[in-house]
Amino acid sequence: MKDKKEETAEEKKGPVKRFIASVADNFTTLVGVNFLYAVFNIPMMLLAFVFVLVFLPMANPIFVPENFYAFMADAGVVSAEGTDGLGQLYYMITALCAMILMGTGLICVGPFQVGFSQVYRNIYRKKEVSLWGDFKEGMKKNWKQGLGACIVSLIVTPVLLLGMAYYSNNDSTVGTVISTLFVVVFFIFTAVQNFVYQEIVSIDLPLGKLYKNAWLFFLLKFGPCVGMSGAVIAALMLVPFALILSTSLFGYGLAVLWFLAIVIWFTQFMYAFATGEFINQYVAPGASSSSESEGEKDADGDDESDDDNDEDESVDDDDDDDDSEDDGDTEGDPEDDDDSDEDSDQEETSDDDIEEVKETADKENGGA
């Protein structure tokens, strides 16, 4: 009873306060995740840089180097270093755009990303966190689905970038509308992709159903997802652009520090925390942030459910199961209800025992 009261008090704080508390309790771990993400994704950083060099000039001819120099000179933005300084500024902007793609989680090494997602998951569930140990465990258990999600992103992302670049350079009204639509879809896909990586380490479903659930999460929680997209735009774009456009070495240094230590974990953990909330509400109702429910992956990452359970864990099928259970409860005579009450008491006792066993296993695995 005491644990339930503590969980209820924790839930009353609201997701924003609990998110801030989780960040405060695990700040150094999150900074470590941010740094490791940048190091392990160096190959993807180069790929993101190529994407920017290809699609950015296509979106706006100003970002052709010669045009950029002329534009900045006409605008009167000339640094003390002259043309060399403008060249430096140009490549800082392109590098920033590449880091934005990486920060969204769209351009990353999938098997590594599920390792980081395991760390985010354990922080959300208030478990004992080992940065390197949890990372290796998540990567070892889920690298196949992580690779699959990575491939999906590497196919969809350039298509979206191409659509944005091509139609944004079209002066017609139709071109503007289509370009705006591609931008909206880009940020929706950013949220969905981050939801999927967190689902991979949290529940046992095929990759296709994970994407289905992620899209449903976005639709069911449209308001909060739009708010998170706004936070991503501010953190990944507005702040670093403001620092870089200062054209000072101090501003450049702060922008680099911002990406190496803060912005990546902020964006990804925000989506991971939200995914945990959505899973508890729609996939595993009644599950707390500090415990695992039936149908979720256990502490060792082993799969607990078979193909039948896969159907039960999808968002829409879960609602159908609840309806069928409610219909069953309305039928029968009072004697059957009394018997069912006794059976339910026994089931609650056995469920408590199961939870105690799971908690003991979690502690042992955490200690290991």
C-alpha cells in the first residue's frame, strides 16, 4: 500500500515535473550519453553533412558558397577576418544543419541508438543506471530492430529533405503548400522515429507494429507532440543559430558545447520520457514508471510474449480487449460474481507475488 501511495503522489506531480526531476537526478549520465552519441555517430555525421551540402543549396540558392558570400556582404555582416571569416561561417552553418539532423535521431547508427534508448528507459523507470552496462545490454538485445529502424530512417529522411528542398524553391502557391506539408511531415516523422527506438527496448512487438503504435501515439497525443516539436525546434535550431550568427569565437564555442553536452540528450530523452508515458497509458495501462508490466521486455531484455501477445500489445487491439472484458463482466448471476470476486482476490495476490519476483529480478540484474 505504501508503494502505491508513493506512486500516486509521484504521478500527481505531472509529466513535466517528473521529467525535470529525472534530468536533475541523472544529469551527468545524460551528458555522458550526449558525448557518446556524438562519438559513436561520427560516420553518420559525415553522411548528414553530405545531405546538407546536397539539399541546402537546392532549397535556397543563397547557400551556394559564392552566393552566400555575396549575400552576407550585401547585408553588411562581415567579420573581422573578411572573406575567410565568411567561409568559416558558411561551414559552421552547414555543420550546424548536419548536427540538427543527428540531434533529431533521424541520422544515427540504429544499433547504437537502441543502446542509448535502454539508458533513457531505465532513467524513466527510476532504476539504477549504468551508462556503459545499460548501453551494451540494450545494443546486444535489440540491435536487429535498431538496424531496421535505422534503414527506414535513412530511406525516408532524404525523401523528405528532397521534397522540402525542391518545392521550397518553387515560387508558386502550390509549391509553398507542398513544401510546408513536407516540413510538417518531417517533424512528425522525427517524433515517430524517436518513439520507435524507445518502444524497441520497452515492449516486444515486430518493427511494423512499433511504427503503427508510434503513429497512433502521435495522433492520440497530438497536443503534447506538437509542444515537443516546438521544443525541438527551439533547442536544435533557434539557440545554436543565434550563437553561430554572433560570428564570434565565443559564440562558436558555446554552440559546439551545446551540441556535445546538452541538446542531443534533451531532445531524445524528452521523446523517450513521453514514450514511456504513452506505453503506460495505452499499451500497458496501470504500469508505473518504476515497474514493468506484463507484456513488456524484462530487465534482461528477454521477450516475454509470443505472437498472440503481440496482438494484445498494439494500441487499438488493447482497447478491443478491454471492451470484451467489460462485456464479460456484465453477464452472469450474483453467485458467479461472488466466485469471481474471490478468484480476483487470489489473482491480485498472485500478481503481487509476480511483481515481487520481477522487482527482485530487476534488483539482481541491476546489481550485476
